Amino acid sequence: MRNFMSNGRMPRRSVKPRSNPNALNANQSDVSPNINQTNANLSPVSAHANPSHVTDQPISAERARKLLLAHRGWSGMRVAGHLNLSGAAVLYSLPENLTCESLDISDCVNLTNLPIGLHVTHWIELAGSGISHVPPGHGFVLRWRGVQVSDRLAFESQSLTGQEILDIENVELRRVLIERLGYETFIQQVGGLVRDRDQDAGGERQLVSIPFEDDEPLMVLKVTCPSTGHIHVLRVPPYLRSCRQAAAWIAGFDDPDDYQPWIET
């Protein structure tokens, strides 16, 4: 039973307006373009955006080395002075358009190519690196253990002969070329004087000397690996007189009496 107010009228109930779905959709369609326009005006963060350490100004060689070994170099990197990356086995590539005065990549065994746009004012030291060629007409001054070499001497050492090397008057260059050709191949081609021989677990050892008129003799120890049968030719100081002395020196002993290996492999 409905209750009436004292004045005989029913109370008026407040009526909430019903929402119009069409109007709501219309409002959303009005708003969405503005949001999209706002998003379009925002600059997205690129995955390749330049980090804070990137600069177009020259940086110190020490800082450049740290960045390159951490794989944080960038295209157009400019280095003030000599960039020494010697022995960096973790280095697989260099940034394009790298600029420096001189570059040492010796013994960077995993670096196999020079970058596009590389600019080096003076020279590149590449002894023991993984670089096996450079583009024709590159214009670089190449060095091997501090000695300037041609492309052929740097990358085609197997085309050399022992006699060609013996005929070279420059002592430093001759040493480099013997290293490039390989001690074993060099001795096979030019011969040598056997100063001493004995036996070890692998068989006969020989201490071989090659004399030079204008340089100290080249002295090597020829040994055979007992496991593989492979012959190794190892350079030793020219003052050694016996295979035993040479083997001890290679193992890090100055006194051969201290070198008493139980097993040689």
C-alpha cells in the first residue's frame, strides 16, 4: 500500500537521465583523433638512439680503447692520438668511419676485417691479427712488429722463399719475414747447423743454428710431440748450447737441472 504525504501528493522521484550510447560513441570518435594526433606528435624512443657517451668530438685513446673493448663504439668515432688495441681477443669488429692517428691491432686474433671508412694518419700495426687482406689501393702504411711491410709481405708470406729472405739486407725486416714464413719452413729451405741432439719422449731433438753475418744467429729447438708426432720448431736464445738447456728455457727454467718433467706430452 502506497504511503502518501500529508498533503495528499506522491513525492516526486528524481529521475536520472538515461545514457545515449550513440552520443557516447560520437564523443569517443571526437576524442580519439585528438589522442592519436597527440601520440603522433610524440617522438618515439628508438632502440638505436644515440647513448650519452656518443660524441662527434675526438676522445682520448684510453677512453676509446675501453669503449671499443666493451663493444660501445659508434660510426664516425674520432680518437685523438695513437689507438692501442693490441692483444684484444674480445674484439671482432671496429666501427665504420673510425679515425685515429695510428692503430695497433697486433694479436687481435678475432679481428678479420678493417672497417669501411677507416682513416689512419700514420700506420697500422697488424702482426698476429686476424686481418688477412686489405682492399687494393687502400693507402695504409702497414707494419709488422714495428717494421714497415708491403701487402705481399703482410698477407702473402707463403709466396716468399728462404733464399729471398736471406738476400734482404734490412735486419729488422729479415727477422719479420722469417717469422712470417715460419721457422720450420725457413730451416727446411735454407738448412742449418745442428749444434746438439738428444732423445726425449717424442724421439730425437735437435738444436739448430742459422748464422748471419750482420745479425745474431737464429737458434731453434726441433722437437716431436709424443702424442701427435707433429714436429715443432721453437725459437730459443742463441747462447744456449744443448737441447736440454733449450727445453728447460722453453718451460721457464733458467737452470736445466730444475727442469725434471715426469711426463712430457
